[in-house]
Amino acid sequence: MLLERCRSVHTIGMSFPITVVFLDASWRVIRVVRTPAGRVVFCRRASHALECHIGADVRPGDLLSPAAAPGEPATRDGPGIGRPART
């Protein structure tokens, strides 16, 4: 779930961990936090926050595309492109 103009996220009341991805104004990933249930996380430099499943493969420096149509995956550009899959 994308939260625009957001610098903090809480997982209070959730029963499972999530990955919170903080983005700057140009949609570049500036911080990725694997967040357990019942916590609050924030990033002062962030313009947006993206809540993802715990296994999301997003890393600082990745550039996400806000133009993905519903049902299509967002595209990525930057240091993450072409890296080998995790095993």
C-alpha cells in the first residue's frame, strides 16, 4: 500500500511483520525496514512510504516507477537491476 506524503508507519495491531520502503520525492528508495508487528518506524527524509510483504526485494538506491497500471508490477531502475536472485 502506497502512502503519499507520509514519513512514518505503525504496525500496531498487526499480527505479522511487513517491509516498509521509504521513498524520496523522485520515487528513489532511501530506506528499507523489515518491521515486526507492534512497532513504529519513520524516516525524516521520506516523501512517501510503501508497505510491502516481508519478502519484498527492494533496496536503497532502487528507483520505482509510479506509473504502473493496476495489476502490473512497478518497474525498477538503478543498482538493483541485473543482480543475481537470492537463494
